[in-house]
Amino acid sequence: MIRVPVTAFKDYIHSPRYFYYKHVLGLREREEEGWEIGALGFGTMIHEAIEAISTMAEGDRLVEDRVGEALNAGLERWVRKHIGGSVPRPVELQLQAARRRLGAVAAWQAREARAGWRVLHSEWKGVGDVLTRFDVEYRYKQRETTRQTLLVTGRIDRVDVHAETGDLRVIDFKAGDNTARVDLAHYSSARGWIDLQLPLYVRGVAALHPKGAVHAGYVCIPASVGGDVGGEVKFEAATWEKSSLADADTRAQEIAQAMANREFEAEGDVPSHAGASLVRLMGMFDRDNADAADEVDE
């Protein structure tokens, strides 16, 4: 079996070469050390704090103050685990900003609970840690072709279910002001599908819950919340019809087969989300490979 993370599909769409370095060779991003929490760490901190909602009693999720208390407790657990007792001043300022954002999340969560939405899964990794799967043909080192299964792994932030309708909602929390709208983040009129993360989430959830309609989208948590100029925490649903999701399935199957075929030669465009440290490593590997090829030619 072949295992790939759900985010690998976006990497492959942008650049099969980038996919190869990151997911086959295993090169990794490295956040620069410093006195502040990096962007990736800040997002992880917010996500882990929000996970505290899943352990609350259902009735408590209706009350904004109680949700806020749970979120702040989740934030403090993250701080104790990753920072310890002495918090540098720059980090304390970041924690203050995080608390403001989490306060807006608490208000949103209480509204959604009163509207009938219940937490079904939190940080859900699928059945047996597999979100979905694709059947592919696999041929290694020119041997006979065999049938293989490509397993897609990942973790869905939240799956909610509506108490009355039975509809399901796949939620991806986004902490920041620069998040593209959910439709535009996944599909381009010029290039087609540029990210398949949420369609693959829908595919996995729908397979287990075939009776309820499955919606997917972002819950964006802007840096500035409330007041006259602050943003609002809300669920932004994708507008994909069944035909669009079927098209996404077809594209995902094509990419899964290309991964199994080890089609990594196309350079493409290194995605904007690629970290500078990984891009530098890719350049070093490319130069080493070119030098090795020159030595063979001589």
C-alpha cells in the first residue's frame, strides 16, 4: 500500500518535483528559532485550543462564557507544554492576540450550538487513520504491473452534524487574514483544481455517512475581531455541486495514479506555501544531481 497525506495532492498539482523532494525524499520545513511563535506554530496553538470544545458537555457549548473558559484552558495547556513557565514578552503579546481571537471563536461556537450544530468528530483521522483511498496500478522497476491501494491520510479539524436535518459540516479552521475564499483556494478557472483537500475530506466523510448532505468550508479567525473594523468568525461553505465534486474525484484519481507511476519529472511552480529552508535544500539537491551528471558525461 502507498500512503500519502491529503496535503500532498496540492503539492503535486503545483510541482511534481516539489512533491518528490518533500514527500518521497522526506525533506522538511524548518521554522527559524526566535523569541516569537512562528506562523505555523501560532496556527497549531489556535487549533489545539479549539480542540478543547470537543470535550465539553453539550449544554456548556451553548454558553459563550463557558466555551471561552474551555478555550483559554486549552491555550494555557499549549503554553505549558511548548513554552513552560517563563513567557518572553513578545510571546505574551502573541498570547493576548490569541485570547482575543479565541473569544470570537467562543461567540461563534455558542451561536452554532444554539442553531442545532453538534460536534461529531474533532481532529478526525478517518477509519484506521485513513481518510479515503484510491485503487491504482503500480509497476516498480519495470516489473509486472499490480493493483495497489493509495491511502490518503490527514486530520479533519471538525465534523459537525445538525441535530434536526442530519446534515454534516466539514470544518477547516483558518487563523489569519490572508486566507483565500474556500472556492478560490481550491479551484481556478484557468488551471482547474489547484487543491483537493476539502473535496477529499468530503469524499471520506460521505463514504461513512451516506444519508446526510455533506458541506465543507472554512471557519476563518481574523487577526482583528469585533468592533467597527474587526472581522467576524463564521463558516464559509464551498459552493460545489455534486458534478464539481465528481470532477474533483476524477482529478484526484489521476493524481493518485501519477504518484504511483512515480511521475515526478515536471518542475511546475514551487507553491507559495513552500518554506524557504526547503526551497534552499531543493536547490542544493538539484546542483548535486547536475554535478553528478556532468561527472558521468566526462
